Amino acid sequence: MIARLIPVNGGQPILIKKDVTVVGRKSDLCDIQIDKNSISKIHCVIIKTDGLLFVRDLCSTNGTRVNGQKIIRGALLPGDELSLASTKFEVELAGDPKEGDPEVGLHQRTEMLTAFNLDGRQEQEALDSDSENGSGVKLISE
């Protein structure tokens, strides 16, 4: 699955290459660095698994929102708006539902939210993971 974050206010799309991607302000801790004071040093983690995309807030100061709703963790669907503090992105996934395919309803989205629950070991792995280079806001070394 190819996942990208498209900055709502313009800018280069951010390709989510890794299965576990840490996003934040601190370059030596994050795979994607967003150099804005409103973004926490380690703001959130984005997880790609089994064709699904999830986000988990990492106790950020200014919060993480999906479609305006403050979340601790949540599923990301094509076209969703992901807000990290005041920085907004549109979620884009390769293989978005085609015309005629059933849309993902609230019940299915809730099931995805229930399925997404990182344990402490996985969170630590996310924080310790090596950074990766690519296009976008500022991706740290490969």
C-alpha cells in the first residue's frame, strides 16, 4: 500500500514509506520532521499494516485530530484530514475504493480502531526506529 500525506495549504506530499513512521519536531527522533513550534518533539506515530493506515498520538501538547475529532488513536481513510496541532494534511492511499465498491462505514471504522492498539514494546520500537529519507516536509537520514 502506498500512503501519502498531502499538505492542505500546499507543499510537497509526504510519502509514508515505513510500516512504523514517527512524526514530530525533533530530527534525531523522528522519521518525518515538521519544523513548527506547535508540533511536539515526538508528536505521533503512523502505522501501515494489512492495507490499513492508523495514527496514534504520542502525548503531544497540541493534539492530533482526524476530521476535526481529537484522537488518541484512530484509523485513517482516504480523504481524511489529519491535523497535527495546526498543520493539516489530506490522507491519500493507493488502492482507494473504486467506483461501485462499498464505502467503509462507521461500524467498519470502529472495528479498525479496536484492532489498532500498540503495546509498549511496539511504541518503543517506533521511537527507536531508524529514520528514512524521501520527499516531503523534512525526512531524516536513510
